[in-house]
Amino acid sequence: MNIQMVDVKRQYLKYKKEIDDAVLKVLESGQFINGPDVHKLAEEMQHYLGVKHAIPCASGTDALQLALMALNIGPGDEVITTPFTFVATAETIAILGANPVYVDIDEKTYNIDPGLIQKAITKKTKAIIPVHLYGQSADMDPIMQIANQHKIPVIEDAAQAVGEKYRGKPVCSLGLVGCISFFPSKNLGAYGDAGMVVTSDDKIAEKIRMIANHGSKVRYYHELLGVNSRLDTLQAVILRIKLRHLDEWNKKRREIAQYYSEKLKNSAVTPPYIANYAQHIFHQYTLLVNEGRDEFQKYLNEKRIPNAIHYPIPLHLQDAFKKHSRYKKGDFPKSESAAARVISLPMHPDLTREELDYIIEMIHSFFKN
Ligand SMILES: Cc1ncc(COP(=O)(O)O)c(C=O)c1O
């Protein structure tokens, strides 16, 4: 059995003809950057997410940086986020000279605990970045309530959650800005790096568009300092084809998660929790292992069951942030505890019943011994 964590090849082969034809057309057109399909993708994403503007860019990391730059976030500013996320969430804050201010997670959902945000707000707070981790929406109502009360903009990091809904509304449409990653292993993945910023605010949209294009609206006239962050037309045609299948794939992910959870519910591992306000599109299927996570991982590797730790070290303890960090071990106990106990299993819409049953059987047999 050749089980993959995310089977990008199996998915490509299913849509090969359509994708190959579309890619070939772009090669023949010679319009490699910002071609017509880039604009069509933006329109389709606006429609899909119910937002006014979608600005394609080069990666999910860039999407976050563009959003922060458009809000003029820089040295001395503070941005509140979770320490239990991929590095890009806080890296983009720090790279602009601002300070990530962490708030611990809710232990069931692994997302930022809204009840702890108020205490972290200071005069220097310039934004809040909730992350919809593993494909499950953060609890947005209380987050927006605190943010609105203090007039602090909210940037949703939806890198792992395109198509996820919070109380029936698409994530990315709830805060001021939403940031998306189309990294190949994401639930809507390109065939290289790609990303998108979305917003319904006209002014912010215009500014992000300019910053992503060297601070320019008119060629060779630069009003702002910007960056080069555009989307290849090749990635846009691939994403347009895939977007048509996204809801069906997210549904499949949920069904697979349900199957895993049902079969693992009486075992030594804790299946993921689904909050009543979320749908959970299961970008990752992540278990909690109370004891012996490392031995369990070794065993899965021996059985050729791909797995991953998302994430082994919370950001407040990462070396990269140490120089400026005010944090130490023990500051965010729930994030630290999750980092020591979580493990993700293979998750993609093309996992077969045979593969799932093998994974489940192997897990049961590990904990029986
Ligand atoms: C939560 C989160 N934020 C941001 C990013 C950055 O996205 P990209 O890899 O497209 O730069 C990722 C991607 O891994 C992510 O998981």
C-alpha cells in the first residue's frame, strides 16, 4: 500500500487532461503573469467567499505580509495571535519590525482562546490574527466583538481553511482581511507557491493591490514602497479547475474524518473536536495522544503510515523569535501541551476505504500491546 499524507499526484491524474490542456493554453498565450485567468480566479474567489475583492499573490506568507503592510504595521507595534500555528503567522509580523503578542489556545479546538485576548490588548495593539487551524474556524464572534470594541482590525489566517464556514459564513469574510495559501498540499493547492488576500474594504484592497505590485498603480510610478508578489497564470488556471471541486473535496474530507473518528473513538487517542459554530474542512486530521506520542510516531513510520506533527514547537519557544522575545517556557501551557501531544494522520479526499482501514487497524494494534 502506498499511502500518502496528501496525494497530489493521485489528484492530478484524475483531472490530468483538463489541467494539461489549460496549462498548454497558457504556454501558448505567452501571458505568464497576471494573465486573464488570474483575474477570472479572483472573481470566482470573490463570489465563492462572498467578498468584494480578491488579490492574488505569490504565497500565503506574502498574503499575511501584504495585509500587515497595508495596515501600516511596523516597528513598535503589537499584533495579537496564537503561538500554536505555522511560523508564517508570526514571522510576517516580526519581519516588519512589529512584535507578535501571543494568546494561548482553547485546548479542544487548538485555536486562539477569545477569552484571553482582552488581557493582551495594549495601546500598541494594531491587529489581531486568529488562525483557522487544521481547517476549523476560530470562534470569530467573540473575537470580532473585542476587536470592534477596541477598533482593532482582524486579519484571518485562513491558509488552512478555504471553504470552511463559521456559523454558516465563509471564513475570510468575517474579519477586515482574509489570507489564503494555495501551497500544493493545501485543500485548494496550486502546483507551486501561490496565495491570495481577500477583503470587502475598498481602500485596503486598493492599497494591497499596489503593495503587491511595487507600490504602483501606473507602471513605473511608485506611490508606496511595495514588494513583488503576483500570481502566475499557470497557477491560476490550475486553481480555477480545482476550485470547481473544492466543496466536494471538503465534504469528502469531513466524511473521512468522521470515519476515522468513529473507528478510533474508543481507543487511547483522542479524535479531533468539532465546535458547534464550525464545519471543519479537515485540512489536517490531528489526533491527541496523551502519552508516548514519539513511540507512536516511530511505529507509524515503521508501518509506512505517513504522519506529521503540526507543530512540535510553539512559536514563543522557536529560536528565530528568541532575540526579541519576552516569552519563556510555561507561558502558554495549552499550546505547549498540544505541541507535545498532537499528531496528524494522512488526510486527502482520495484516501480509499482500504487505506483508512489499514491505518485504523494499525493504530488499534499499537495501543493493544
Ligand atoms: C497557518 C498558516 N499560515 C500561513 C501559511 C503560509 O502559507 P504559504 O506556505 O503559502 O506561504 C501557512 C502555510 O503553510 C499556514 O499553514
